[in-house]
Amino acid sequence: MIQYISTRGSLERKSAAQAIIQGIAMDKGLFVPDRLPVLGQDISQLIGKDYASIAYEVLSKYLDDFTNNEIHEAIEKAYDEKFETEEIVPLVEKEGVFFLELYHGKTAAFKDIALSILPHLLTTALKKEKENRKIVILTATSGDTGKAALEGFANVENTEIIVFYPSQGVSEIQKRQMVTQKGQNTHVIALKGNFDDAQNGVKKIFSDRLFNESIQKEGFMLSSANSINIGRLIPQIVYYVYAYVKLLERNKIQQGDKVNIVVPTGNFGNILAAYYAYKMGIPVNKFICASNRNKVLTDFLNTGVYDINRDFHVTNSPSMDILISSNLERLLFHISEGKTYEIKALMEKLEKEKKYELPKYMKDEMRIFTGGYADEKSTLKAIKEMYQKESYLIDTHTAVGYNVYLKYKRETGDNTPTIIASTASPYKFTNSVMDAIAPEIQGSEFHLIEKLQQMTGSGIPKALRNLEKKEIRHHTITEKDQMARRIKDILLKD
């Protein structure tokens, strides 16, 4: 049976259910499987299977303390009519690359894929572990995770969900999606700071023993919906396996052919899920990590030095405006072959000096990754060119990925079939998309939703229709050093 251990070496060994409930290890490390499972069959045998069936093949390998019926039930509840396309994640070929559209869920962003199933995995885990404390889902968001988590956990029995977002670091549409969220157990708080401040604050609270003991006395227990929770990360593996199977099914590749996978990422979770798919048996030539002007990951992958002693930029791809990429810690664990003392030392150095450098043997293991970045101007150019050539709209984050891929291909001549993770609907970032394709049209983001639809004829996601008319239900704003107090105010209000 797979057990989940901390990247930083504590003696905790958890089942999948226990790791999902706890969210993060008490030594501040992240839970990782003690071995990476493989699919255990010829991948071509998955041809013809739908998304739910492939999800079962993947999830059952990681959640081996869950019964088959428990996994099937969670999948059936997650991947149903809440998605606007029957295939859940369409794979669309444009300009010789394959865009994996991950944004057809309830909040029009890729986070929906995992956060549609996490509440069902968590509630099942609670029953398995006979846990009767109320679970408090504590989450920091750079824009999309927050709404997807709120949507997934709204009115889920025996839970409260608290989301912190940077007050000036999300788009107006992202903000409105969160602050209009319904549900008696939902709480949304704007933070005076950036996403790294929110994420660091949440991690600090998770590892604060006194705080945790105080709320446990009141019958509460913290867990997470961020990708720091292994239950959030594992479902993301599925769509990379699915994409490879679809390429086989369409005769775009043959069994055993390698693919490139391009992922626009800030927190490294989505590209780590692709790496896990690779370790399960998906043949990969190169992982292309795409950053915006906050290019700490690009510099790291090219030099082996992770350095956050740099300016923080607010860009037109705000979900990637991140300097501390939490899930990178998991990758370092795997490429070090589980040398937790090494990982702990690197993370402590990052905390104290804001910088670390990998030893040579770990740099060598990173060769399957490459990094690139796109600034705001290049991002808009990519949107414009794709629309002009193919009448195909992509959002700013996907555009970062596409731009970085084009530069990579020019520099290397690599013609390997390539999948690009398309992470959000273009309607979530209408100001930037319209700046790219029709800058003469001006107005609020909500006005531009209608204009974009009229101009392109594409469908507005249900989640974004009439958003500006919905009641604002969450008004709280807080300082960075007041996060724990705000949580207690919510939990102990009665």
C-alpha cells in the first residue's frame, strides 16, 4: 500500500485518506507518495475510454486505501453535467499544437478539474477515519483556486471554507466570482499583500501548533484545497494521461511516441501533475515550464538557482504572479531520490536567505525540464496571432504557454507533438484579451464580456454570465499579520 510521507523528513506516514484530511505535514513539508505508481498496462488499452474511466485508472493507483466503489462514486459526482462539454477536457488542434482545454467547469478555470472531486474524496476520507471534528478548508489563491474551492465546498456538510486572496492581485472578474459566492460555510477575505503573502500566511497557520491546538479544542481541524494538498494534485494527473490517450486515438502519435507538455505555471502544481503522469508511463520528451515576468521558475530551471530576491510584478496573467512555487518542493524530493534532509536544508535556506542552489546531481535530474517566459506585450501578441490565424481565443495564461513554446521551437527545432495546458477561459481576462484583438473597444471587464461574445461568436461560460449583477456577499479585508485572528473570528463567532 502506498503511504504518504513528508518532503522534509518527519516520521509521519499517512494513508491517502489521512494525508488528504491533514493537508500539509506538521514539519511544514508536503505529503508525497513513498513510491510513484505506474499505470501497469499498455496505454493503448485506454483508447476509447471516457474521462471518468481514465480517472479511475489513475486515482485507484494513488488512493489504494479507498475502495473501488468509493473512487467510482467520487468520480461520478465530480465529472457530470456541471462541465459544459461531455469530454470534460477537449483537446483542440490549432497551429500544429494541441490545446488541452481545462476550463469548461463551473468557474471556467483548470482548478475545477481537481476541486470538483476533492470535496468527495475528503468527505469519504473523513468517514473512513471516523473523524468527527469540523474540517476547516484554509486556502490562499492567486485568482482561480479560491473560486473553484468555494464552489466545490459550498454547503458541504461538516466543513467551513476560508479563502484569502490578494486585494490588488486578481482580475475584477476573479474577484467578483469569489465575493459573490453563496453558501453558509463560505468565507472570502481580501489580504493587503500579494499571493506569496497569502500563501506564506496559510502555511504558517498550518504549522502553528498552538493555533491548531486552540481550534481543535473547539472541535475544528484545518485542511487545505490548495495543491499543497495531495488530494488536489492527484486528480490533475488524469488529464495528461487522457490527452496522450486521445492523441493515440486520433492517430496523431503511435504507442511509445514522446510528447512535449507545455504548462503555464506559477505554483508548479500543474506541471508537477504532468511529471507524475510521465512517471506513471506517459512518454515525455520535454516539460516546458512557462512563466510570466515573475520568472523565478525560468531562471531556476536554466541555472539550478532558486532566488526570490527580486521585484514582484503584477502582470496580465495574474494567476502566475507568484515567486514561491510550493510544489517545486515535491519535485526536488523525487529527483533527490527522497533525501529529505537535503530538501529540508534547501527550504530552510530559502526561508532565511531567499535563495538556494541545487547540488549538481539534482541539476542533472532536471534535464527533462526547460523554462521560458513571456512579458505582457508578448502575451498579447500571442493572443492576437492565434485569433487572426485560427479564429481561436486563448486567455493570457495559455498565451504565455504558447509564446514560450514558439520560442522554444525556434531555438531547438524540436518538432515533437506538443500539448499545451490551456488553463482558463479567455472570458476571465476580457480586458487583456480585448487589448490584444480589438484595443479600440474599451469598457469594464463585464461590458467587454458581452462585446467579446458579439465580436467572436464564442459562448460565454455559464459561470460568468450576469456576474456583475450578483450580490456581493463577502466584504472583509485584512492585514497580513491578522490572518489567524480572522480565522478565529469566523470559527468562534457563535
